[in-house]
Amino acid sequence: MPRHSHPQKPMFGIPPIRLKKMQLVEEAKVDREKAVSDMAFYKERLALLKINRTTRDTTAADLRRIYPDIAKEIDEEIDNREWFKDVVEACRSAPDTLKYRNFLKERYPDQADVIDQQFDLIIPGK
């Protein structure tokens, strides 16, 4: 019997430890691609926010042009007479985190379960 025993290699194919290592490397590559994509997304978003920075001279018409999705939502709420739909009383109401939760789940679908778990820890019962 040899002095040092080494794990036996499988008769065919790649050793299991090497397979695991290859799998980890591939997962790291995917994670890196996502991180690079996220950085590009947030850099673009930051540039947009800097270009559209609001000042004392910003008008409601400017805001409607910059944020058409919000303008559309406001128009629909006015048409439906939902005057206090988004009003939150700080002492009585918890913030509605559903939009942000859904945004994150849409952006990171493979992390949906983790996102739900974290939101449930922070805001139970939602």
C-alpha cells in the first residue's frame, strides 16, 4: 500500500472535485457578467438623473416630459378620482414596498426567492 493515499480517480471522465471547480468557475463568470450588466445599467441611470436634475426652474411640464410613465399614472389617478391613492400617513401606514420588491424580482429573476425572504424579514405580513 502506498505511503500517501490519494483519492481515486473515476475510471471514466473528469474527477468530481474538478467538475465542482469547473462549475464554480462557470457560476463566477455568470455572476461577473451580471455585475458588469448592473454597473452599466446604473451608470446609465445615474447619467439620466444628472441630465434631468430638477432645480427651482423645473416646471411640471418638464417633469411630465422627463417621467412620462409617472405622468400617465397621475393622469389615470385623476381620471379615476383616486385623490388619496398614494398618500401615506407615517404614523398609521407602513410603506408599500410591493413596487420595489417586484422591480427587484423582475431585474433579478433567479434571486426572486431570496428577495421575498429578505422583504418578509424586514416587513412581515406584506
